[in-house]
Amino acid sequence: MRRTMAPKILGRTSIVFFITILLVLIGSGLVLIVSSPESWEFWAKSKWSTLPSIFKEFHHQESTLGIELHPEDHIHRDTKTITLHWNITADFRSPDGVKKRVYLVNGEFPGPTIEARSGDEIVVDVSNGLEDESISLHWHGLKLLGQNLMDGAVGITQCPIPPGERFTYRVKIGDEEAGTFWWHGHAMGHRADGLFGGLIIHKPQSRNEPRPIEYEGEMLLMVGDWFHASANDTQRWYSGYEHFGQEPVPDSMIINGKGRFDCSLAVPAHPIECTTASYSDLALTSHEISKPTRWRIVNTGSLAGVSLHVGDASMSPITIDGGHPVALAEGDGIGVLYPGERVDVVVSNTVSRAPTRLFIALDPENFGYTNPSLTANQSFPVTKKVYKAEEYNSPPSADLRRIVDLSTLTSSETSASSAVPAAAQHTFVVYAKSQILVKFENEPKGFINHTSWAPQTPPIASMNRSAWDENQFVPFVPSSPETAPWVELVINNLDDGSHPFHLHGHSFYVLSSYMSDGRGGWGSYDPFTGGAPPAGLNLASPLRKDTVRVPRRGHVVIRFRADNPGLWMLHCHMGVHLGSGLAMALHVGYPDDEEHIHAATEAAAKYCPVGTKRALKDI
């Protein structure tokens, strides 16, 4: 006969001890709450971290890759100021199973995701906790109207924050700004080593406001290539004359800071500390997606474009970059999304079962050679379901790959056609080219109109134009609140690979995009020679963006209203290209201040070395 054991009852002494500990913990929490509002905020955010593990188990949530968003907390409330305190440090982590030094914000990698609403003010008090590196932060896609010194562009609007110092970024979000943005480091390649995070601006809505596609729930996916070497080492590799200007190829890919590198593919010449992650740890959500869901996708990578496809589901883009609506185009996936670009899609079931796997492919266009360690096509489980290992790296079946070409999207904004004038008041034509020249010891340099950019100290925002050095190409756009002109910018790409260009401080309309057939011809365009661009001009439904892919041996024509005074950077968002000088700026200022005398401010030089501050007074 099998004997059944009776449950063990705690003794009186154990019960008394247990209750005493519980009362002490609750009392400690009440003291914190009463003592100050700051203590209440701390307790609210971390109350479970001080409780015994027996209590934590009741509030445990499975770890998943997708970052769940909370629009309901923002779309119906009044505007407010959101204050954050960030301490930036660095330590070793294993994002894809390979140990690497990455940047942390309050101990987190990647950094925090900020959620706000239109009209909010975001105040970020940044402490540089690094030992020997200076930092800056950029708010990618936000207009920063009248806030040029908050842009974070080192050498243009600020000197970076030195070790041990603090700087407060005050970012006022425009009443009309809403969409998917992100923040990232803008000094020394920090972005490529993990200094980035999401920035979601929710649009205030009435509860009955219609949507182009109904959905329930929102999720943020920051997708990008990943290098096992540091950004500085990668830049040095690219700069070596022996590599002939070929871009380094990434080793892996990550979503929201996690991925899976196959340790068996490691090259013996480059030893690594590696542990292959389990696929079950890479699920996007802990529950099945049974209803349409909004995915906000950001390419946070340094080089490669990405294409995405979800098994057993459709993907319908609804907005691009900073929340600009697009005409509906349904497919099984989207691509190519280049570094810095964003797209919001609605994922819906196409069969009776829920979506199973997210396929991601790195675009090889800028891969100058083969990296045997890279698995360029991977998949991630949508939910925590067990699959066979071979399923994850197998491509989706051919009949499911109806990819929506993001470069062909058009705007669904009814005001787009009326907003863009038939002609611009100012037209600039620029040519972007990476070159290897003997005078630079065969180190590849990026040039825009024969100028290779390098950050200046003190930054040019603190000086008049006569003090800017030979590395600054900064056309002047005369503008005032009463006469803010329209500017047409033609960006020609003379290279054999695409360049995703990002313009700070403005969004723009993409009127034309063209790539030459094959690699034997040139697709440049100069409007001053007469004639229309070969692809024509779309003035009826132009897409509105802040980051655009300029095709290889091709060009884009963009148009924007220069209504935001300041010095605004325009640069390739591929890390090694920016690091080699493929950048410029636009000076939007009052018509009588082309020399940047009245707009110059010493505030931009706050953290510059002492010697340069002294020199500034004599300029």
C-alpha cells in the first residue's frame, strides 16, 4: 500500500518569525513612500526587488524580446514633463551569446525605451560614468524646433560630455509630432556598441478615432546587424589601406539587444567567448498573437539593410519614419529597411493559426567580401513554442515571400500634394563619394562636394563662419519665421553601394529616387543643366521621411521647408561612412547672418577643453 504523506505544518516560532519579517518589509516601504515623492517613485518601480523570492514568483513575467508598449497611458492624458536620470557606463554582456563590451544606461542594454505623447517635454539628465570616453545623445527624427543645442551632433552643436560630467537634454516634442523615433549615441561610434533605445511618441486620440487598419496591442522591435569587434576597432579596420575601402561585414544580428550566434562558425583566428543561445529565449512574445498587432520596427544597425517576413501572417505598412502615413500595401513582409529608418506595420493572421516565426535577412549590398561566421538569414520565434533548430535558419517558402518594397511606398496624407510647392526657392546639388587618395595615406575618406567632414572643437555653433575649418561644408539657407523658404536638395551617390542619409532638424518629402542600370553607368542628376530627373517628380503623393536611402550610382530629390533655425547635420547613417567623413550640415538662419555671427553661442562650447574655450573668446 502506498503511503500518503501529510503536508508539513509550520511551527508557531516559524510563523511569528515570518510575520515579523513581513511587517518590517512593509514598514520600510511605507517609510520610503512617506519620506519623499522620489522615494515613492523608486518604490513603485522596484518594490518587488526587495521582497523574498517566494513573493517574486507570484509576479514573474517571462522574458521575451518584444518590448510591449503602452499607448493607453498616453493618448488620453494631458501633456506633461517627463524627467529621466541616466547614468551611462560600460560593461561586458553577451547579446548574441558572444561576450562584448557594451554601453549601459542605468545598467541596462539596450537603453530605456521612452514613451510620451505629442506636446510633452522630455528632460534627460545624463551622467557620464565612463572612465575615459566622452558621450553625446541624439534624438533621431525629432524636429527639435528652436532647440538646436539639444541635437547632440558633436562638432556641430556641442562638445561631448566628458567623463564624470553631467548634461541635461531638454527636448520639447511638437504638437504635431507623433510616431516611431529612437535615441542613440552620436560620438565615437557608441551607437554601434549598444548606446541606443526606443523613443515612441503617441498621438493623442479620441476614443472613437478611426484607424486605417484596426489592431490591438503594440510592440517595439529594434533590429540591426551586430559586430563582435568594438566600433573603434571596426573603424580602424575599415581605415586600413590593406582593405581597399571595403566595408567590414557584420558577425550577427540582434533584436532589442538579443540574438543567436552559432558558436561553431567562429573563426579560429578571432577567438571569442561564446555560448549559443536557446531559441526558446528569443521569442518575441509570451502569448500567441491571435489578433492584428502593430509592430514598430527600427533599424538600429551600422551597415546592413534588413528585410522582414512573418510566417503565416501578412505585414501591412501604415507609417514610415516619424509616423508619416503611407498608402496601404499588403504583403507577407517588408524591405529593405536601412540603418536609421523606421516602419510601423500591422501583422495579421493569414491562416487559422497564429504567426509562428519572424524571418530577418541582412541585405548584402554593402558586403564587400564574405564573412563565414555570419548567418545572414535567421528567424526568431514569435511565441515560446519549441521548433527544430534547422527551422530557424531555413528561408520562408517562396509563395509566402510577397515583400513590400519600402522604396515604392507613397503617402496617404491628404495634405501632401497641397503642402509641396511646384518649385523650391533654393536648390542645392551635392555629390557623395568614398575615395582612397595617396595624400591621405590611402585611408578611405568620405567626401561630399570634395569636403571630408570631421568634428571641430569647439563646435561650429559656437563660432562665426570665418573660424570654421576646411572640414566643414555648410551651405547657407536664409530663413525667418515670416519667410521660411522651401529647399530642394539633390543628393547624388557616386559609390557602388547605397547610402542611407539622415537630415537632423527637418523632415522632407521624397520627390524622386533613381538608380542606374548595372554598375557600368552613372545615375547622377543636376537640375541646373535642364530637364527633369529620369524618374520624374512625384508632387501628388510624395513620401515624408527624415532618413532616405540614396541608391548606388543614383540619386534622390528631396524637398523641405527650412523653418527650423540652426546648424543641422546631414550624413550617411552607416557607421564607418560617418566615421570616415561622409557628412555635411545646413545652416538655416536669418538672411543677414550668413556669417553666423549673431547666432553663435558659447553655450555650445560648454564641455570643450579649456584651451579651446580661451581661444573662443578671441574669435
